[in-house]
Amino acid sequence: MTASTTLRDVFGLGSQLPRLGDATLIMIDFQNTYTTGVLALDGAYEALAAAARLLAAARAAGTPVIHVINDGGENTPYDIRAEIGAICAEVAPIEGERVVVKQVPNSFHDTDLEKTLRELGAGADLVLAGFMTHMCVTFTAQGAFNLGYRPTVVAEATATRPLTAPDGTVLPSAALHAAALTTIGDLFGTIAPTVDDLA
């Protein structure tokens, strides 16, 4: 089977990855929500380890960092007032790093993310990592693209979970992860397989 031409190629958008030092890092929903309980993700801890390396590299390069968290309200798996909804210790913000609170998958929708990017003097290149690949990472990449940014998703610093497909079969998390990254890479942004690819 031969792959189709991507929409990025059709429209001449290119596939060049940015340098981490020339971008802004957005860490999406790295919350305890996804490491335990009903929403625990396959590969969450491996993705967290990669995200910690990405975050360390960004800090070393002087890259601006923004953390995004989802607030689902009290007594939900996304309760940011409780331990379950807190940012994972491995990638917790340090002093000076902004935190943006959202309530829908697109981190730009009805939040101050775009305003924060302007305040930080961010350029067009955004590097995204986070949970879940098929949900908030995908729709934040789309939101960024729609606003004129150039998002790049770091594949190894994302993860998702198995879900039931429309035909009733279970779609493995690896397949959903790959499909989500392929969707992003078709139009919305570039995909960096590993943190090292942005060095």
C-alpha cells in the first residue's frame, strides 16, 4: 500500500522540526488523573519520563514553558484542588513558569493561553507534549494551527488509552496514539518522534 500525500505537502507547509531553543514549550494535562484510576493511560510513566527530559532541555535552553491543566470541577478525576488533578511531580512547574487552566480539549478555547504566549513574546513555533494524544494534544495542535502557530508534537512525551471502536472492537492504545499523531502530522503540525529530535 502506498501512502497518500499529506495535506502539509499539498499546501507546502513543510516538515522541518524547530529547535527547542527557538520555540515555546506547552505541557498539556500532565496530571495525576492519567497515572492512576479510571483514566490511567498505557505508557503514562514512560511518557512522563520523556516529558521530564523535554522539560529539562527546555529549561536549559531558556525556552519559555507553559503548563496547561484541565479543571473538571470538584470530586472529578480532573479536580485541580485535589491530588488526583495536580500536575505530576516529575514535570511540576517551577517559579516563573505560567500555568493555564482549561475546561475543554483545545487549550486555546476560552483560556488565556494565547494572551500568555503574546506576553512571553512567543514566536510561531510551539512544542507540545502531554495527555491524551488523541484528545487534548490533538485538539490543542489544531487550535494552534488555526491561530497561525506552527505546532510540533513530541511523540514519546504523549500517551493515551485503549477505547472501543464503532464496530465494537477494542482499539489498542498504541493504534489510537499512532492514528492521532498521524492526524496531526497530516495537516496541523510536525511530529518529533523523540525529545532528542529537537536538539
